[in-house]
Amino acid sequence: MYHDHPLVAHSVMTKVIECVLGPSYFYHRRLIEASKGWSVKEIREYQETRFQRLIRRYGDEITQKDDYRRNLRRYTHWNVPPLAHTVRTGGTSGQPLTFQADTFARRQKERAYLFDIWSQIGYAPGDLRVCYRGEIHGGLVRFDRFENAWLVSPGATLEQELGRLRQWLRTVPPFFLHVHASSLFTFIDLVGESLFRSLPIRGVIAGSEAFPVAEQQRFEQEFGIRVAHWYGHSEYAALAYCCRECRGFHFYPTYGHVEFLPSETEDCLRVIASSFNRIGTQFVRYDTGDLAVAPAGSCTVNHFSRADAIVGRVGETFVDSSGRRRSLFGYIFGDEKSVLWDQIRDLQVVQEKAGRLRVRLVVNPGVDRDQIEQIFERRMPMVSLEFEYVPSIERSPSGKRRYFVDAMEEDTSGSYH
């Protein structure tokens, strides 16, 4: 059923992977290392040169997602195939966005920064990963040779498949576990805590969602496994790693420009980001919709801009028909290339009873509703789905559209109804 495990010399694989990634990868890797030793003045000079170039071209107004929807051409530079191609955000705020991205350099740049973040827990390019995140096609488990990663499909982890999953995991050599923050605990629940503790997990790579510091530290202490965590978004305008010293977020100054502006939420600041990407859509003073908590103290690791925490992105979980809690994120937003996002303008998921989800959808005119429902039902066979088509989704008090509403009430016996 499964492929043989890859047996590739670590140093050789690292060199092969890095060579394939290309020149932009090496450029940004050197830039990252240099920036860690920069003074506050050197960081400011580097950023201001690039930030002011954007302001002169596009103006200094705060931009919102709708600005790019209405006039994408205005904010797109060098949109010439094959230099640029169309991508879309995962839509964690409920509203995916389509824009243009650099075809060649973007992937190389992203890998340079992600590998730097992952290296904090000992990861090197080419190290084996087991990924439990997103929508995976091809059965319960399949192997991606270029990534040197086993991909476990969340949608295929049904009760009748868990025995095979556990048996397979016992055969995997030392690996890094790559998950969404909230799906980490779903994974532990699925495989069983005893087996999880026995697995040769070298570290946990957890991005895409908030991972509360207390929860992260509790996991590391209880299981003895270090976690690499970061903040970023699909528009590629800002990226920050969670520092193991101060436990706050350090924003890479060479990735993009970040401002923290006042918000209507007490003790929180709006995260405003400007991208340094030269080809494709350039996000300028872009309101990410996320909120940050200003740092209370200092950190001696480097002089990067910092935030004590990023709020507004909360890992949400639902209860399936067998009573298990699962992360909603991967099932709904795991495949950003899906045709769903050409048909859906907004969505929200509501759970009022265990094993049942109500999917509220704002769709484009003339869409194939049967196709939309079939895609969701294929992704989530562990729950019953009810679909509700509505004209709009209301905003939460923080200004974001809540993509998940947990309307269940826990009774005195601790079970859900």
C-alpha cells in the first residue's frame, strides 16, 4: 500500500534540495543571516529605501482586501507570464483573495525564510517530514519525493483507517511532524497518546494558526518535543518567527515592512504590512486583519520589530460523529487551489451539535451548488453537513469574519449535545 521509506544521506539530500531551490534561495539565506546582526539604524535604512519606493508608486493610504479585488492591475508589477502567475489566499477570514505572484523567485524566497524558522528546532533542508495538514489526494498516506515528506490526509483519517495509520507510523524513521497548530492535538488523539510518545519525532513544525504560548510551552514540557512556530499570511507581505527566548514574534526586516497601528480592540494593534516582492501583486500598507500585542519588554536576540502575540487567528476545532475533536482549518482551507474559491465569496461554519456542521455560504451568481456541496462532503466524511446559502456573513467584534462559530453547550456530564 505504501512506498518504501527513503534512505538518503542527510548531507547529500541537503545539497540537492538547496541546489534545486535556485539563486533566490541563496540570496535570501545570506540576507537573513546578515540581518540578524544589523543595528536598528541598519534595519531602518534597508526598509525605508524599499518602503518609500512603494509609497511613491502606489500612495500612502491604508489598503484593504477589497482594494485589490476592485483594482488588482493597479497594484500588480511586471504581470507578464510566465514571470507571474495567479494564486489565491486560503481565506481564513472567510474571504479568499486572488492575486499575482512571482513564478520563480517566490518559492525560493519562502523556503529560505521557512527553513530558517524550522532550523531553530534542528531541521535542515531534506530532513524527513510527516505532514498532517491540508487536503491530500491519493489515499491515507502518500510520499512526496521532492519534499522528502509523507503526506497524511486528514480527510481519510476515519475510524476504520486509524489502525492502519498507527501501524504505519510505527515503521517511520525519525521525522519532523508538520501540522496546523490546532491539528497537532487532533493528531495525538487519532494515533493515541501512548503511541505518539513512542514515535521518533525530532520536532514539531506548526504554522498557519495561532499557537498560544502557554499551550506551546505545555506541549514542549509534557512531550519533550520542541516546536517551530511562526506568523505569516498568503499575501507574502509579512513574516515573523516565534522566538524561543522571549516567546514573542520577530518580524524579518528583509521580508517586508510592518507597521503596528491603533485598533478598536483594547490593548491590540493592527498589523499593517507592505511586501518587498518586485514581481506580481505588491501589497502596500495592507491591513492584514490581524491584531498584535505590543512587546512589554526587550529581547537581545536581534533588533527586529517585535510583537508579544498575534491575536485574531484562533485555532478552531469541531466535534465529529464519533466524538473526536478535529481542527476545522485544514478541512476548510487546506487546498487553496480548489475550484471552491472561484465560486465562494464568503463562508462560515457553525456547530450546534456533535457530528453536525452547518456551512453558511455566500456564492457567486450561477455557481454549481451541487459541486460545492460534493467537495465539502468529500473532504469531511466524518460529519453530517447542512448547507445554508446567505447574502452575507456578519463580522465579529474584532472586525473579522468568524469562519467558525461553536454554538454547542457542554452539559454537566461533560458530553456534547
